[in-house]
Amino acid sequence: MYRNLFVPVDGGLLSDRAMQASIDLACQLGAAITGFVVEPDAPMPTDTMPMQNYVLAARRHVEQTDEHARAVLSRFELKASEAGVVFTGLHAHNDGVDRAIIEQAESSGCDMIVMLTHGRGALGELLFGSHTKTVLSRSKLPLLVLH
């Protein structure tokens, strides 16, 4: 059966639902959870930006996104701990969210990915894309999609 659920979250509106649903599932299965946050890389410098300013801005970006990831994962860990679920929190900087999710799930030894979808429909998917759909089509691991 499934022993280590991989749950990517971003701290957005659906994150709390993803956290609670994956914790409930982990309790039923006797599984652990690996929570994962992908933060975007620092934006590339512009031609008009002095390199020194870019380096400072990039450092600030990393500090702020690391702080955000830690806060989201701390909230997830607290909820999991209260339910008696073993939790590991990981985060990475990567503009390729889908690829980062798949690679980290596999390298962490997880046996299922649990994701929530916005369910925006065809037009919303065209405008905003779908990380869930891309992970579903590219991952070798089973994917549980919650709506």
C-alpha cells in the first residue's frame, strides 16, 4: 500500500484543503507525508539594472520565498503532528514547478502524489495552465487528484 504521500502546496486558497485531505488519507493508510513547496527563481536582471542592485534583489527574493515556504510547511507540519502523522517538509527554488514536483517526489521515495486542482475548465486551463494535468501526464507515480 502507500506509505509516503507527496503533497505539493503553495500556501494559496487550496493549500489548507490539500493539507487536511492528505492528513486524513495518511491516517487511514498509516502513511507519512512529505510536504513540498516550490518557490520561483529570482527574476533575471534587466539591461538597465546595475548588477549590484540585482544581486541584492535576488538575495531578498530568496530570503522572502524561503521564509514563505518555511511558514507554509510549518503550518502543514503542525496539522500533521496534531493528527499523529509523520511529516517531512521540503522546498526548492525552480521555475519548472511540474518538473520539480515530479523529481522531488521520486527522489524522496514517495509512492503517491496528492494534489488539489482548481478545476478551472478548458478556458481557465488555457489561460493559467494546469500543474496537476502536467504532473499527471509526466509522472510515473500514482497521482490522487482532489477537487
